[in-house]
Amino acid sequence: MESVHRFSQRLFPISSLPDKCFKTCKSSTILKYPIFFLGSHSCNVLQQPTGPLSSGRFISNNRTYRSTSTTRRAGGWFLGLGGKKKEVMLPDIVKAGDPVLHEAAQEVPVDEIGSDKIQKIIDDMIMVLRKAPGVGLAAPQIGIPLKIIVLEDTKEYISYAPKEENEARDRRPFELLVILNPKLKKKNDKTALFFEGCLSVDGFRAVVERHLDVEVTGFGRDGSPIRVDASGWQARILQHECDHLDGTIYVDKLVPRTFRTVENLNLPLPNGCHKLGVR
Ligand SMILES: [Zn+2]
């Protein structure tokens, strides 16, 4: 997350958002190790989000939103329908150290949820998430300090991890979730310790203690209230992404002495560290 902007300005109304919120980048990074995955995996087919408000346009008021990350839309190309190969420019993922990742994000006014700008941000987030690929992304990770998260976990992604590990983590597939202004509550005092990673701190992992069962309320992309009851790995993803909206990355709350490179992931934990698993 390499944006050089500071985001201390209040951002509303949303019509003033692009100038402050869109980061400009010189290069893109396709991460070798997706968030929460332990092996490398590359995702070749990008799915274009659907919906009436989907748009390939970039939001731009006075400033061009630049990125060199490009990818083809799945549409006609994937279906073999011919025509021009459209390229979609995507924002890059902001990396640790950028102020946008370390400051609280702003709520999205509910009456702005249906706006083209917010819908475009959501579309971009979904595409960036799938391109990475990852299982969760918060708007600050593309340089936008708004309370929006997207997450999904698929059978395919899960298949890259050993079965025993998926069982221990209670990791099960779930469909794409888009939540605006999420509010997270733990449902009980059960916690679990597992390694996790972040698209904004690529190449590293650390053990983080997370609640096992959480409830998240907020709004869907259509502006209607939603509530998600989650447990296991999905609950962990929700906590990780909601933390981003508070300006917290997992490194801020890791279990000391467990931080390591992905290459060293399977090396033993230091003496005195709790065993991984549910506590
Ligand atoms: Zn993250």
C-alpha cells in the first residue's frame, strides 16, 4: 500500500471523494501468496461483477485514476464471442505503512450506497480481491478510506490447503459478501489461534487470536440492512477486514514472536507460544 496521500480530510459528501481517495500507482503486483492461503496459486480468470450498477468506467472528477494493473474482462473474451478485448484498469493494493491503512475509515452515508461512485468502488474491490486472489479486502486496501468490505471463499481456494488444516480452521466456502458500515460483535468468549496474512503485508504471516463466533450487521450493496452470523475461518476474515476499517492491520495484534515469512511458515513456534487451534 504505497499511496502517498494522507487521508485526514473528512470525505463527505461523496462527490468530493475521488480526489482524496484514489491512489495512483506506478506498478501492479500480482501476489504469489493469497491472503490466508498457505500455498501459491494463480487465478487466471477474472469474473466481472454483475449488476445494474456495474461499470467498467473509472470514477474520476478532476483527476485521472491511474493504474497499470490491467486484466481482460471475462465477458465476450471468455465466452468466445469475439469482439474487442476490453481491458479493465484496477487499483493496486495499498501496502503497510500507507496512512490510509492506519487511520479509521469513514462510514458510507446510507443514501449514497446506490450511487455510481460507491457501486464502482465495490466493483473494483471485488475485481481486485479476485485478481489477487484473496478471501477478503477492505476499501482502505485500495486507498479508499470508507467502511466497505468484500469477502468470499471458494471450494477452489480451499482446495489448495490440506484437508486437516481446513477442518481445524473450520474453513468452508461461502459466497461473495459485500458489507458497508459493518459492525462486528463477538457472540461468545471462544477464540482461536491461527496464522493469517494480509494482501497489504504480502510475504508474511503471524499468529493472531480471533473470536470464533461473530455477528456482523451492516448494509448490502443494494442499501438494505444485512446481518451475517459467522464462525471459524469466515469469522476470522470478517474480523480481519473490520479491523482494517479501524486502521488496524493484523501485525498490530499478532501474537509476539510468531511473525515470519511465508517460506518459514511451517517452522516450529518459539517456546512458550500457545499451540494453534481453538482455545
Ligand atoms: Zn488485510
